[in-house]
Amino acid sequence: MLEIIKAIILGIVEGITEWLPISSTGHMILVEEFIKLDVSVDFMEMFRVVIQLGAILAVVILYFNKLNPFSPKKSLQEKKDTMSIWYKVIVGVIPAGVLGVLFDDKINEIFYDNYGYITVSLMLILYGVLFIVIENNNKDKESEINSFNDLSYKTALYIGLFQVLSLIPGTSRSGVTILGAIILGCSRYIAAEYSFFLSIPVMFGASALKLVKFGFKFTAFEASILITGMVVAFVISILAIKFLMNYIKSNDFKVFGWYRIVLGILVLGYFMINS
């Protein structure tokens, strides 16, 4: 029962931090320092990634109508516009998808296994500063891209190149894609939505890769832990996404930048003291 409670807590952390631009990896590392599941190292490595399936299902459910090109309620033009969104998502995920498959183990070895908390802390602080600087720089500028029809394939590819940076732990996939999109002229709303949509193939792919590497050899206990975490992450993700989209209608992302800086300093200080 205790392990199920731990899985619930981890699911809550994943559901909140996956969509807010504050790094789910950074939070998971910190939480796992105090809440350790009684599982193997290999299972825990897989769990951190596959729990995201619950989070991504929240996007699929919330945006099902917008992302469904086969809806009988849509006109022919609306169906074409929906397919255009998917084409732009595909273009955007190619860079991170290719590099993730080719260098997943090497990236984990360099940035996670060897320098885990240092990398996470520095990335939390760095991108926190960038959020504040970029938002201050853009406060008087009008967004050029306010709908997916305004988003060109070239810009989608460039945002995808920004997403490659999220392969480094602590960066935040949503955070770096939102930053990239804002730099390239997207409104905060389109930047956030496009970040969500990019996550669908990326996170499904990453989860499939980890499951294949793990080998689908679950005990009943391990399966219950994984399913619990995914279900909780799904429920919390729905709340987190709705909160974020309502928040950015009248606010910028600077508060998340300050939060990242404070958290990064705390994580760095904690592990330096206890190392």
C-alpha cells in the first residue's frame, strides 16, 4: 500500500510539471530523493518516462475535437486545417525524434548518470533566466503567429530544433518549445498549444522506446505501480493544462522563470550539502 501511495505522489508531480514549463525531470529527481519506490533501477528509469503516457492522454482527450481530422461535424476546410496541424506537428518532432532514438543512451550517460543533479540545476536556472529575459524583451511586441494557419512549416521545423534541447535533463520539453515558439513570433497561446501537440508523438515514441528496452517483463506489483502513476498523471494533467491555458490569457511566463531559478538553486544546494 505504501508503494501505491508513493506512485500516486509521483503521478501528481508528473501531471503538474509535465505541462508547466518547469521541468518534470528536475522535480522527479528531487521528489525521488525523499520518496523512493521499492523497485529496480531499470524499472525506475522506465517508470520516469512511461508515466508520461498518462499525461499525454490528457492532451489527446482535451484536444480530441481540435486534432480529429475525421470529425463529421467539421467542414472540408476545417478537416484540411486539422490535417495541416498534424503535418506541422510531424515536421516539428523530426529533429528531436531522430536524435532521441540515435543518442538516447549517450545523452543519459553524459547528462543524467554522470552529472544528474548538476545538469538539472543549471538547466533549471538557465531557462528560468531566459524566460524572464525573453518575456521582458517581448512585452511591447505584437505576436506575428496567432493561429495555426499563421504557423509556417519552416517555423514549425525551427521550433522542433529548439525541442532538441529538451533531451538535456532539467530543460523542460514544454519550456524550451514554448520559448522557441515565442522567440519565433508565436503568441503564448499558440506556443503552449503547439508544445502540447508536439508532445503526443514525442512522448508516445519515448515511452515505446523505454518499454522495448525494459522488455515488457512486469511483475504484478510493478504493473500496479506503473498503472497507478499513469492514471494519477492523467487526471492531474487535465487540471494542469486547463490552469495553464487560462493563466496565459492574461499573464506571461515570468513567474515560471523565477520559480525555476529558485528551484534550481535549492536543488543544487541540497545535493552539494548532501553529496
